[in-house]
Amino acid sequence: MVVAGKNLHSQMTYRLFRAPMAFFDTTPIGRILNRCSRDIEIRFYVPTSRQLRRIEHITRSPIYTHFSESVSGASVIRAYGATNRFLLESKRRVDYNVTYFYAASMALRWLSVNLDTLANIVIFSTGVFQILSPGSSAGEAGLVLSYALQISGSLPWMVRQVADFETNIVSVERIKEYSEVVQESDWIVSSRRAAPTWPDKGVVQFNNFSMRYREGLDLVIRGMTVRIEGGEKVGIVGRTGAGKSSLSLSLFRLVEAAEGSIMVDGVNIADIGLHDLRSRITVLPQDPVLFSGTLRMNLDPFDEFNEDDLWTSLERAHLRDFVNQLPLKLDYQCGEEGHNLSVGQRQLVCLARTLLRKSKVLVLDEATAAVDIQTDALIQNTVRFAFQGCTVIAIAHRLNTILDYDKVMVMDAGRIKEFDSPTVLLEDPNSAFHAMAVDANLI
């Protein structure tokens, strides 16, 4: 049973790691945590009713979701003085779950009482039968009664085993459901592996490209056709919902194309495996991602670079002095999600990790939106000088960070509204970029 549970859990986690982003967009994190934890625990005994346990499982997921959201947003909850409201909501969800837990426990008590009653009836009937049977000796009566007494233990045990199996099969059903989650495209396509040096120029071409997040939803990018030359630095701007971040998701095939194609150095990214694609293009996201472990592990998780390379990347990311002051330097332990580092320091660590990759295509997805002005300046300075010769596609939060870029792409409702050098667009008083610059007090 332990081996079977381990195999089910391994299969489920493998499928979850390969699930498309749309699955995580539509599935609460509490539901996933519930199935990855409680559904694996086979010792919890709620027999008699599969349906009661199923409902109890379903009502437990909102507890995990609420707890996860409360922990991640604790600072905001305190800032707005909403602690009591969230405590009451947590208690409400727990009470709702306990209602079904209590019902399941009462069902167990009902089963126990009925089984004991049935066993006593059997014993009583046996005794009466022996009394009324002519010619029955005292020895025979004692032997029969001793066997009948064993029923009081064997019968409940047998029924509970059947009930336990029926109840625990709910967990198997729920785990199996996640073990059959729709997967992303193939991780590696053996017949179409990218060349070891790909991409060597960094030319990105969108050909009548359209994208939607899920079937049945509207297109978020509509018929985009544009060419970004190798080594160009292109800033992408637009109002909320214009499709800027959707463009970056498309480059990594986190969302597949609805129509058209994306070519990188003449290779259709839809034809190669996800590993070849995502390992050759680098992204610096808005929310820096660090793992529990050493600083060295966070910089080089696959142990591909020597120590000199690590220190060089830290220096170019303006972190060398800070790391030198740490007691363990590169072996300094980062807490969960890097909580013992500031937001700016976490983003600079991610920048150093990006520098190690030496990719020809770099995507900045509002990488400086959550950091202070000083850290923003450090990141922009590194991008300008350390990524010369690389194609940089930057989704910009602050317009002043892309004024010296080669091109600016203004997006609106999933389409390219303008695409030219920032100088040309700023000189045109009728351009959308000019209007955005005026709103930002840049001109």
C-alpha cells in the first residue's frame, strides 16, 4: 500500500509539473495542496460513506486556499486592519468543513452501534438455539457460544475493512484525476532538436500570430506580424490588457498559438521541444523567484558554472560587495522565497542568474516594476552594457527606462498600434507613445 501510494504521488506530481499554465490559472492553489497532502494520507479513517468523505475533502480545499492567500498577503491585511475579518473568514471555512467531518464521525458511530447490535443478536440467537435443541451437550453449547462470541470482533472488523476501502478509494480517485491532467507539449522532440548554438543571432519574427488563453475565450493577441532584428532592444508599452505580458508568455510557449507562428533565427518555436526553447531564452520576471537553499544554488541550480563565473555575474549585477559581506558568502542560506533578502536584492540575484545564461534573447517582463528607483537604475545600467549584442524585449512599466532603446512597440487590444524608434514617436504629436510620455511628464 505504501509503494502504491508513493507511485500515485510521483505520477501526480510529474503530471502537475508538466501541466499548462491554464490549469494553474483555473485551479485554486488550496485544491492542489489538499490533494498533494491529505489525499496521500491513508491512515485517516472515515469509513461508512464515500460521499461524506468526498464532501469533507471538497470543503477542506477552501481552507488551504484562504490560508495560503492570507500568509502571502499578511502585510496588506495588517496595513488595512483587516486581521479580524480574515480570522472570522478562516473560522467560518473551518466550521463548514468540520460540519461534514462531524457527520462522517457520527456515521462511524452509527455503524459501530449497528454492528455491535448485530453481533449480540447472533450470540443471543445461538444461545437460544442451543437451549431449545434436544440432545445438545454442555460441551457443544460452550463450543458454539465461544465461536459465536468471536463474531463480535470479526464481523465489525470485516465490515470496517470494506467500508475503509470504499472510503479511501475517494483519495485514489482524486489523485488519479490529477494524474491525468492535460500536459504541455513534448519536453524534448528527438527528431527536431535545436542546434547547440541556437539562437546565435536573436532574430525574432511574429508571423500573423494570434493567441488566446483557453478555448472559447477571446483572442488576446490578434494577427501580429513584426520582425525584431538580432541585437535590437525593443520596449513594449500599452495600457493594461493590451497584450504585453501575453506576448512574453507566447515566446516561452506557456500559452500555445491559436494562429500563426513565432520564428527565432528561422526556427519555428512550435516545432521544437519546450526544453530546447526555454533553456535558450532568458526571462527576468516582475516577481523574483528564489528557492530555499544557498545563494550558490539559486545562482547556478544545475552546477554548470565555476566560482569565478558566479562572482563575475554578481559583480555585473552590482551584488559582489553585498555577498562579500555575508558570513558564508555564496553558501549563505536564502530563506523560503528569499524572505531574508529585500525585493531589490532578490531581483538583482535573478539578474545575476540571467547574466550566467548568456542567452541571445532576453525578455524583461516589467522586471523593475516592484523595485525602488535605485535598483531600477542598476538593472537598466546592466541591461544596457552587459547585454550588448543580445536581443532585449522589455515590457516597460516606466517609460523613461526605454527611451534609449532601438524600437518601441505600442500595443492596444492585442494589436500593434505603433512600432518605431522612440525618437520618431516622440516627435509625432499624434502618436500614442507621445501621449503616454506626456501623461508620464517626460515631455
